[in-house]
Amino acid sequence: MPFSMDLWKLLAGLGIFLFGMLLIEESVKALSGRAFRRIIRMYTNGRLRSIGSGALVTALLQSSSAVSLMVLAFVGAGVMNMQNAIGVIMGSNIGTTLTAWIIATIGFKIKIESLALPFIGLGAVGIIIFKPSTKPSLITRFLIGFGFLFLGLDFMKGSVENFTQTFRLEQLPDYGLWFYLLAGTLATALMHSSAATIAIVLTAVNSGLITFEIGAVMVIGANIGTTITVLLGAIGGVQAKKRVSLSHLVFNLVTGAVAFLGLPALIWIIAFFVDIRSESLIGLALFHTLFNILGVVLFFPFFGPLSRLLTKIYPDHKTVLTVYLDKTPPEITDAATAALRNETRHLLQECQLYNLRLLRIDERLVFDAGLPFEANRKKKYTLDAFYENIKLLHAEIFTFYSKVQTHKLDEAETKELERLTYASRNIMNALKNFKGVRHNMDEFDGSDNEYLNAQYKTFRRRLVELYHNMLRILNMEDKDEQYHSLLASFRQIEESDERFIKSTMKAVAEQRIQEIDIASLLLVNRLFTQSCRMQIYSMKDLLLSQEQVDNFDRAMDNRVNPGTQKEKISG
């Protein structure tokens, strides 16, 4: 068989192996993902527990990259501190060695077809029988993944058998051990799987294609290469995520360097326990485990200093999102109230901008100039990042309000501050409603149904009309004019809602939309209309006097369901 055919078989085997790993990881995650996250989140208090949790979860999940990305998420959310995160990362390196042990002890010790094909066959039958996403279906996916893991290994093993019959180690160019270290690192970085690299190395050692020493060096390289996934996961993230990814890189680099420099000593230790000539695969698995444990032992006393060093390298930079509050002392209540009012108005504008972008409306139709969030940025925020910033701004507003409340206030000032908090909460509820319909709006926009497309355009038109009215009202100086204009805008929202309902009922009668789309349309319209109402409520509390607010509320009580009016004070 020509070597080129063997190369394709090797690549096919690698692809099947990676697909098997993916199936195992996804099925185990779906079956016990919440349990894994709970272990990492709750059972990592202390160095030993964090190392143990990282090793356990990685051994079960069979993916150190997945565990490391979980750690990034928890550190970014402030759930896990740096020292515990470092412990989990180190533990995950120990846990990932289980793959090498499975391959070394099972993969080359039995006839692989007798193990792989039954798993794949039973799993395929299960996929046909069981409904998708159910536990039995996920278990069958796990079985198929396990079967593919060994089938891919069999392909890789077979791909080099004929070649090694005519190959001699003396024919291998003397590139030096550095070359194989880099090869292992690069292969893992490209495949995002140290397990796949180690499987290739074990196959090559088993076939006599490379020596035990070269295999050991490539395993070290595989450990270093696995840091790439974590580094990529931290790009553009908060400082805490960057610290975790750097700790992973430092740990793997230092451990790899120590293992590479002490390679003769480590091989001597392995040879003391295992005959590396006859049991080379067991020896490599033991080597993989030994040098990762060595790395943990070396770093264990330095968790604290390493954590502090990483904090110095990536210090926390607090982004100032407020425009008025950071310049105003809360003890000067008059100025503080005015600052709160202006900041809440700023919150409303950022919320409007988010909603415009969500519906892909040109923001220049409403705003003449950019808003403060992006004033000094070259690039616009993504929708998700924008949403998080608005949430943080609301938190700043509420924190400032709490500080102002600690000072002596008269009854009028207290009521005025309460109205401002009602306004900010209504703005956030309106924002949350819009975020909730994002997926549906995208479906309406991309639908083949003309009526759904038309309603998507109607929602966009309704939003622009509302924001033009709100901008006009904000620029009014006369309070009575603002009061009547807000009432008129509210009536316009209600009339648009009624027109939508009538239009949808007509479309249903004419069978222009399917039943499955009716519920989505009605839900989206309900949330959209509530969002519009709550933005008017926020302006009412921002702009009007207490007497006008009371009159407005009485007018609303005559027009809307009492349950709807409660939206204006919902948290």
C-alpha cells in the first residue's frame, strides 16, 4: 500500500478520534454539566480541594480545555478567586492524563474492532429508538463517542503498520529533541486536543516509528500546546480571565521546561517501575502523569505569590460608565438628586441605543451624536457587552441612590428620589423585554413568510416613532406640554397595540401565518408593547412633578389593566 494512502488513513483516524472525543465531552457535559460546574464552583475552597476538583472533573469530562474555560467563566463572574482557579487549572493537567492511561492499557492491548464496533452499533440503535436530548439518547451518544475513539485509534495504528515494516529508526533525521517538543506543541495548538496528540504519539511509539524519548518530549509539547485554547478564551475578556489564562501558560511552560531539562532523570525513574522496551505505552502514560504531578508539587507553595504577581501584571481597571455620579458627592443632596436625574436620563438613552441596534435600525435616525459609553472607543460594543454595561450603570445608579438615602432628607426629596429609582427600574425592565425577543425578531426578519417580514418592519417603525416622540418630549421646557405629550405617546402605543392585534387576527383568518407563528407574534408584541409603556413610565417619573405624576397614574388607571400599571414599579 502506498504511503500516501496510509497518510489519508492516518488523517481519517485522527478525525474519527477527535469526533469521538467531542461526542464523549458533549454527552457527559449534557448529562452532568451542572454537577461539574457545581463541583468547580463550590468544592474549590483551598489549594488541595481545588487541585482535586480540577483533576476529578477533567478525568470525567476528558477535556482540560473545557474545564479551563469553565474556570475562566467563574473567575470572570467573580465566583472563584485567583488562587483556587490556579489550583483547578493545575488539577486539570493531572486529570487529563487519564486519556493516555485508557489508550495505553486498553487501546493497544486488545483487538480494537471487538471493542469499537459493538459500542458504535448499540449507540446507533439507541439514537434511532430514543428521542433527541433525552438521557437515554445522550448515553447512546456517549457509547458512539467511545466506539469512535477506539475506531480512530485503530485507523491510526493501521496507517503506519505497513510503513514501519520497511522503516528503521536510523532513517529518522536527527532534528534534535527541540524539534519534537515544538511538533507536539504545534499539533495540540492546531487540533485543540492534547488527547489527540498523545494518541498519535502512542501510536508512533507502539509501531516503533519514534523512540520512547521522542514520544516523551512530544507529550511535554502536547501539555504546552493545550494552553492555546485557554489563551484564546481570554482574548477580550476581563482582567481576571487574562490572569487565569496566563497562570495556565506559566504553569505548563515551567512544568514542561523542568520535565524537558530533567528528561533523563524522569526516564530513569519510569524505567525503575516499568520496562520501557516492552511496556513503552504504560511508561509514557506514567511519564505524562508523573511530570504533571511534579509541576503541581513545584508550584504548590507559590499559589499566593503567583496570584499576586498575576494581579500586578493584569490589574483591575474599573471602567467609569457614569457621566454625572462620579463627579458629585452624595452628601450634597440637591446636587446628588440632579446628578441622579441626569444619569437616569443617560441610562434611558443607552437603553434606546441598545434597542435600536437589536432591531438593526440606523441610530442616526434618533441620535445626532454618539453616546457616552462609546465616546472614546474606536469600535462599537457587541450587543452582549453593551447590555452588561447598561446593567453596570444601573447598579451604579442604585448604589449612589443608597448613599444619598443615608443623609437627612425631607419628604419631598424622598419621593423625588423614589421616582428616579422607579424610572431606572422601568428602563431596565424595558431593556430586558427587548433582549428577550431578540431571537424572535431575527426569525421574523429571516422568515420566508411575507406577513412576518412585514411585522418585523412594523416593529422597527413603531420603535423609531416612539423614540422621535420621546426625544421631542425630552427637549420640551414646559411641564404641562410634557405631561400632555406623554399621555398622547402612551395612547399612540395602545393604538399601535390594538392595530397589531386586529392585523394578526385578520392574517390568521386568511391563513397567511401558521399556527406555530401566532403565539410567537403575540408574545413578541406583548413584550414590545410593555417595553414601550415602561419607557414612557420612566419619562413620566423623570420629567413630571409629583402632582402631574399622580394625574398621569389616574389617567392610566382608566385606560389600562391595573396589573399592567404595576409594571412601572416592578423590580
